[in-house]
Amino acid sequence: MAGPPVMPANNKNTCGVSVKQQLAGDEPVKLGIVVLEGPYQHEAADTAYNFAVAALEKGHEIFRIFFYHDGVNNATRLMVPPQDDRHIQKRWSELAEKHNLDLVVCVAAAQRRGIMDEEEQKRHGKDANNIAPGFRISGLGQLIEAGIQCDRLVFFGD
Amino acid sequence: MALLHTVNKSPYQCNTLESCLQHVGEGDVVLLIEDGVYAAVKGGKASEMLAQAQGVKICALSADVKARGLTGKLMDGIEVVDYGGFVDLVVETDKTQAWL
Amino acid sequence: MSDVKNFLYVNRKAPHGTIYALESLEVVLIGAAFEQDVALAFLDDGVFQLVKGWDTSELGVKNFQPAYTALGDYDISKVYVERESLEERGLTEDDLIEMTYEDEEDDWAEKSSIRIVSREEMAQIMRDADVILSF
């Protein structure tokens, strides 16, 4: 699925070492991450976040993180966890800002569960919106596109 | 075409691990995450199931092992990996099936 | 690399108890427009999604079973159902809804999309996919 290993420009000095073998585990890949469960109720949101952080630390590209099912609830900026607990939404937003990540919330799943941005708020005549910075609402096609574009797609759910 | 299988349920609540192990092939990797790590506790009924898995590497996620007080309690042959190791497994295998 | 990938939707959960079945189906319906090679796998409690005769009226939930039978209209012709999962649950193929497609290569003859496969075959189907969507 992944194309042939791409030799980095700076591999000139690795004489005597099998470069291809050495790169097998380290070669950057394009990852897609799917989060199917909401914050706090299930561990999936934590596992997905920790996985994403580790992937970025290893130099991989995260093409998109797609929030679906109750996973869309990760995107509400209205959550107020106790101060000594992790803030799951802020954590996602900050990671997205730092690494320019594409956090996509499925529109159909979001509508069911009352997650909306300003545009959705107007469209449905609601009195508020709640989407957090760094998240955007879009269609399920974004998940399919991630499947097409990414070298690896990983699901986190319950 | 090796697969990475993630299992996140306790085998004492759910048959997810059993079903996963019935679908693994030579060279596959099973990664126990979240409540899935309980399967690897030494002496537990589920550990027998894991011991019988031939030609399959069994790993457990260290954060989940530690969080549950299972450090030092795992059966032999389990490779404990951190989140970075989880990422490596995803990259090294061809694709990932999450047994949710 | 070809632009077309083999997408396999792995369905392992019963309907109604959680939203996994319905929202997986919604991905399948949207995904059909992307002209990828799509197959559906039903195993474990996922086989309950295809048991015919749903009546959701008393539950007060929309009956989304007709959407499964309409998948043929979306060019989805490969629906793999695991035999062992059926047997363990006291089911046979006769308990399942009809799912058909029109075979373009056989003068548009109407054929069943459902293929009952062994556990071993199901494992191979997973290995052969390019992309697995796990629900």
C-alpha cells in the first residue's frame, strides 16, 4: 500500500548500514485516525490522543482525525472538567494548532448530538453553537477520503 | 500482508479477544489496549487463550498495563509497548483492524 | 498505485443496542459515491444486522433495515457473512434479509449479494482489503 521507501536526502553518510532496512520502521507515513467515542465516558478518546501525539513525535504525518459516532462530543468547547483532570477538548485543540491538524467532525453525527458551528446554528435556527477551535464540521466523505489518501487508518472506539 | 489487531475489551466481559484470535494469521500482531490488557494477566483464564496463539506476536500497551496495576503481573511472552511502539506496529503492519 | 482501493467495512455489532450499525451503514452509503471497491463483512453480533423482520415501531426508532436491501442500487455487491457467527447464534442464511445486485457482466441478471463464508475465509478477506473500517 505504501509506496516504495523514499530515500531521504541526508542518507549519504550511513555507509555500511542497510539503509532500506533501517528506514523500514522510521519512514514517515500518512495516518488517518478515527475517534468513535466521546470524552470521559470511554478511554478511546484518550488512547487516540496519546497515539496521535506519539505519531507526531515520530515524525509521521496525520492527514486527518475524524470524529464520528459519540466521538463528535470531543469537539464541544463547553465541557468543564475538574481542574485536576485533563481537558480533552482543549488538548485536541492545542494539538491541532501546534501541528496544523485537520480535526473533522461528522456533520450527520454532530447534528444528532447537538454539536454545531456558527453556520449550522444559523441553518437550523438554534440559539447557540459550541464547536471548539481547531475543529471543523464536514461530511462523511472526509472519512472516505482519509481512507483513500492515508497509508494507514486506525479506529478508536468501544 | 500482516495485520495489526487491537483489542480493547476485557476477555471476562466480552468475546472480542476470542473472536480476534480466531481471525489472526501468521505474522499478525495482537495489541491489547485499554481493558484488553486484562487478558494478559498471568494465571488468568484468558492468558491460556493467548498462550495458544501460534505465530502471532502479542503486545500490551504500557500505559494501560501501568494504570491498572498490572506491572509485573503479565504472562511470559507479552511484549509491552508504549504509544510510540503502538505507532510503530501500525506502520510495520499493512493495516489495522480494531476489534471494538 | 491504482486510485481504487478495496474498502472493507467490518461490522461486528448488533443493531439498536448501539448506534454503530446505523452509522456504519451511513458511511457505506456515502462512501459508495467515491467509486472505490467496496465490500461489507458481517461477523460476531454484526450478523444480527441482517436478520429479517425488524419491527422498530414499539421502540420508536426508524427502521433502517430497508437501507441494507437498497445497497445493491449503490453498486455494492459483496456482502460477506460469517457462517460460524450465524451458527453460534442459532441462525441460518434463511433468517437473513435478501440483498441483491444486478450483474453488469451477466446481462444485468439479479444476483444475491450475500456470500456466506467460513471464519477462515473471513480472515483472508480482511487480509486482502486495502482499507479496513472497523465498526
